[in-house]
Amino acid sequence: MVMSLIGFLFSMLIVTRWDATWGFTLSLVFMIWLVAAIYNFTHGPDEEMLDIHNSKKYLR
């Protein structure tokens, strides 16, 4: 997530000065990457799935 933010800012501030098309394209790619990271954070595993290693019912 941090790399997508850094890449987006780098693309908007530096790459756009060299070439507007590449700056827009890279900014769009990093923005999609950021949206995917946020989506994965919000739709992560449930607490029951995270507790699989600590629960005694799963131990033999």
C-alpha cells in the first residue's frame, strides 16, 4: 500500500513533467493498485479464521 502511494505521487509529480502520457498511465496503474490494497484490507479474513492456530478444537 505504501509503495502504491509513493508510486502515485512520484508519477504525478515527476514523471508527468517528462511525459504527460506516461505520467497519467503510471498514476492510473498505481491508483488501481492502491484501490486493490484497500479492498483487500477491508475484506480480509474473519476473526474465526485468524484464531485457527490458537484454538484447542483444531489441535489433535
